[in-house]
Amino acid sequence: MVSHKEFETAGKAPGLQIWRIENMDLKPVPKNLYGNFYTGDAYLLLYTTTAPSYYIHMWMGNECSQDESGAAAIFATQLDDFLGGGPVQFREVQNNESLTFLGYFKSGIKYKQGGVASGFHHVLTNDVDVKRLLHIKGRRAIRATEVEMSWSSFNKGDCFIVDLGKEIYQWCGSDCNRFERLKASQLAIDIRDNERNGRAKLIMVEDGAEPDALTKVLGPKSSITPATPDNEEVETSNKKKAALYMISDASGSMKTSVVAQTSPFKQEMLSLDECYILDNGVDKNVFVWKGPNANTSERKAAMKAAEQFIKEKNYSSKTQIQVLPAGGETTLFKQFFSNWKDKDQTTGPTKAYTIGKIAHVEQIPFDASSLHNNKAMAAQHNMVDDGSGKVQIWRVEGGDRVPVDPSTYGQFFGGDCYLILYSYKQGSREQHIIYTWQGLKSTQDELAASAFLTVQLDDSMGGAPVQVRVTQGQEPPHLMSLFKGKPMIIHSGGTSRKDGQTKTGSMRLFHIRQSSSRATRAVEVEPSASNLNTNDVFVLKSPDCVFVWKGAGASEEEMVAAKYVVSVLGRQSTDVVEGKEPAGFWSALGGKKEYQTSPTLQKMVKPPRLFGCSNKTGRLVVSEIPGDFTQSDLATDDVMLLDTWDQIFLWIGKEANEVEKRESPKIAKDYVDSDPSGRHGLPITTIKQGAEPPTFTGWFQAWDPNMWDTDPLERIRAHAPPYSPSLTPYWKKEILCTRERLLLSQLTRSPNWQSAGALGPCDHTTVLACGPCSR
């Protein structure tokens, strides 16, 4: 068996690994550049789950050479062989990637000009002297393509990012809608935080209000092209039927014979001794299923057979290919079978085969002492380490940093902002991360101060730390793992200050769930029975007692975390099992109500899928949300379709237009009636934004009913104020002390900031920044 030296680390720990093909060899891509792809190159990606199970993707840019794409295919086959022939394989083509692939990069994919074989030079994106223009496309799967640095590249309907290294300008066309602006902002933040390690200024620019810095780079502004409809073919899953073929090499060359002309198929049509092609080419999907007992040459030639099949059928060269081992079938494949069963998630009497979150993944016991060597927890989601380094936490108070008592580390209050400095060893070098945690109920002053204090702390450490801004409820797994085995506890409001602004309620409910990286979080939610979930653990504190409620699908690790939450609340607890609740439990919650009890959610054999229905392009299209969806994926200007396998939900955003509202129920019915698996007559529930029942919200962890009270775009703008030409004469230097930064932030947010008068005396002697008063 041929084995490349890079395979020594392949699949050893959960998470994503990416290599680029350079001079017919594999070169690892730095983790901070994951999501960046050069259009002249080919890449190999491996995603490893905790099971472990494996996904191999070979990605080809539109300008990549035949030699490079051939090398990628060879390395993919060798890697599949190295991992025992068990991985699921995908062939990915630029602009036509699978949802599985797109799900790895929730902030979006960036296509960059250049490539190794073409002789183009790769732009060093972490270089402060970089100059590039990115065109942002897509509402669900975000793609940023590098285009010519010229006003002729712009149009009024899209967002663009002008990346000048130290400054990142997000330019929004006058016809660009709010959700597209929000997604473009998330991508700009990703560039700032990952490619520049947080050391770049993000500036929002509206069409018609361009600063001098842009015209200096782009030249005098010419007329901007009007908005044009998006002509990309958007994937509309389930709309077509498929055919099933058996592959045979009995004659010495690969042949295909028809097994069934149209779906739905029966699972028993697949013999364990053969390989099959499932042809969904009209939807640009072709699947190869490898029987475990098929001969070696058929199994190894699976990808090649699919490519040959695509040529024979005259399908698009951009058709996606998935090569699936028995037991590793994806949801998209299984949907074409009316009777598919994943019996006990096994492929034989003893061998369990699990794919990501779809199957029941063996739980890693929750043990505080294991965090130092729990590689599964440390590596998933690109975690830098296992969280065992040094942690220091400060609370933002009065525009300054106040140390938090180490005995309370891991507790965060929604009325506060915090700075968390994490230090760890990478080889012989000490590395640092600054997490800036911002509570949803903290004041604008505290939000501004937290941003400035982060910069101040970064400057004091020579600009070495990586900066990560975290909004309450969106904590990354690595941050959750920093508390030495204890769960991260998020109080919905209040403050950890001794003279707290608000008292906690007499009735409190904490939702406890373990993430895929095995870190646990306890999130305070509204104390109502409708917030319970059969898959999780909840802690209910009333004036008289504390209950620990264990849902039927909850894990023992979540119960351990619940006991810690009880100890923090300072009370003795009573354990309650779902279905055997005492009357006092329901009365404490204000009465028994309907809550999420879906057995589908508990077993997760067929994961839920979320789609957006939009006519923003001039025609009504349905597109799936890639990766693990969250509440923030619900676009308020669209209608969303949530498929939980035994029920369909239509969610109507408040800003959805009349066409979307009128046509979406028909789309939902067509979606079910044309389902390749033969599903019919499913209940379709239509709900409106702001009035979601627990049967819907239970599919989203820690659903926040107040999420849309504040515009998400405005929250981002609070950290990246829009460019204002009238501000320029007042401030002559960029280096400000913390007090001046805070005051400037307050002034720029105030509608009458120009009449606010001169700043008070500054107690720092490092800077003089105010033009009018020379202070």
C-alpha cells in the first residue's frame, strides 16, 4: 500500500485537514487560511468525526491543470486505501460544491486568483500590504470570488470587500438587502479575525459614501452597474427522480447494467457483493455505493467509474460525485430509498459504523481529569488545544478591566462583557487568544469598552494574541473547554458585580447540552415547560426546591454537568425522570405544556434539514442551509422550510414578500410529493416569526425568543461603525488612549455628536488626538 508522509497524521484526531497539490505533492494548508481556495489549484480535504468516520473531498479550481486534478484523484484514492476503504469520497468543483463541503466553512468560501502550476503568485492574505477585491455571492452558502480591482467589477445588487490589509472595507450596493449585508459582514469579520489575527479595522461603506482610501485604490468612481438577477443554478433537492445501475468488471472493463429505472428504490436491491451507481445526474449528483464484499478492483475504481459514467451520459463536468462505503451512506443518498433502515447503525455483527451526528456516536465519558488528554475534544472544530492552558478573565466595568474571582470562572452573565486571555504552549512558543465575550443585555458603553480594552490588551502583548469576539449564545467549543471539566454556565441577564444591577428571578431554568466536541454548556432560558426537550437535561430552581429533569435521550455526561450547576446555585436537588414528574415540578413551571418530544430528534438517524425559499433573484428558488444550522440561519426576509422527516414546518419571516408567502405552501407540498423516498401526506405546519411553537424551536439549541429585538446587522455595525466623511476633520491620529477611544465611540453613535463639545481632560499622557481642542 502506497502511503504519503502526510498521511501519518491523517484521521488521527477529529476535525478538518486540508492539503494543496503543489508540484504533484501534498502540502498542508495553515489552519487560519482554511476556506481560502486558489482557482488555479487542486486541494485534498479530510474531515474526521469522533466515531471515527471519514469524509474525503478533492476540490478542483476552474483554472486548475489536468495534472493537478489527476494528482488529487490519486492522493484521494491512496488516502481512502490508507484509511481502510471506509471513507465517503466527494469530487468537488469550484462554484458547485456539495452541502457537506460548504458546511465546513459557515463563514463562507473565498476564491482567490492564482495557482501553483499556472505560474501565478499566491497572495499572502495575512500580509498587511495585500490589495484585493472580493465579490460576495449567495444567501445560504457564501462564496467570495476575487475579481479585478476596478469600479467596473462592482454592481448595485451585491456586497464587495475591498481588502487593503490594515483596513477591510465592506461596500454595500444600494439594492443589496439586509440579509446579504449580514452574511457579507460575517465573512469580513472572518477575514479580520482569522487571516489578520484580529489586527485589522473593519469599515462599512455605503454606495455613494466612499472614503478617499477607496478612490485612491480604485480611482475616481465611475457609474456602477445595476443589480442583475443571480443566474446560478440553485440546488433544489428532491425535485428529480433517479436511476440505479450495477457496476461490473466481469468482462475486464467496467460496464453498467440497469437495476431500476426510477426511484424510489428498495434497500434490498443493493447486494453486498457488488458496486452500484445511483444516477441523479439531472440534479448534478452521481453516487457510487461500494458493497463490502465487492472485488477490490471495482471498489478502487469507483471514482473513475463515476467520472466515465458522467462522460457517457453527457452530464455537466461540474456534476458532484459521492463514493459511499456500505454503512456510510449520506442523507442525500438514502432519500432515494423508500424503506432505508440503519439497523443499530452497524454494517455487521460487531462493527459499528457511524457518520458524524447522523448516527449514534459513542459517548466519551465526561471526566474533568480527562481534558488534558482528550484529543477528540481538543481537535474537533479546529480547536488549538485541549483547553488545559492558563486562563485569565476580566469583567468590563467603568471602562476598565476588573479581575474576575477564579472560583467563578466559567460563569457568564448576560448583563456583562468579559475579556478571557488564554495562553498555551505550541512547541516551545507561548501562544495567546483573547476572547471578548459580549452579553446580550450589556450596555452600548460596555460593548464599546470591551472592544477597546481588547485592543489595549493586545497592544500590551505586542500584538501577538489572536482576537475572537463572541456573542452570548454563540460560544465556540474551544472557549467552552477552558474551565477544567466544568460546564460553561450562561446566565440570561444580571451581572457578576457585587452591586449587581438586577436580581435573579425566583424561578430559573437552565438548558444543559453537550456539544459534538464533548464540551458542555448550561444556558439559562425562560422558565416554561414549553422549553423542555426530550434529548437534554434541565435544572429548575424554584424558591422551595431544585429539580434536575432528565429527558429520555439525555446523556450521563449532561447529568454530571447538571449536578455542577446545582452546586453553583447552592441547593440540594431532586432528580426527575421524563414521564414521572411530580405535580410540584409542573406547578413550578407554570403548568404542563407541549414541548419537544420528537423521537426523530432523539435518535437522529435522519438529521433535520433547513431550506430557504426566496424570490430575491426574480424567481422563487429553494436552497438548503449547509452544515449545522442555527437560529441565525433563519432569514427574516424569506420563508424557511424545516424538514424533520416526519413533519414539515414553514417559517414565515416578518420581511418575507407576498410572492414568497403565497407560493411557499405549494413548494412545501411539491417537496413532499416529489420526495425520492416516497414520503406522502406529511403534516405541513405554517408558523410566523415571533410565534414559534416548541415543536419548532426544539430543533435549535437554546432558542432565543428575543434574538430579533435587535437587528443583527446593527450589532455588527456597533463593532464596525459605518464610514462617515464628516468625522474626518475632528480626528487626526488613529492612536488613541482607552478613554478617548470610548468617548469617540459614544460620540459617533450619538445623533448630535458634533455638538457634544470638547472632550474632558485625558488622564493619559501617551496621545493627543482631538483636532478642535488640541487635546
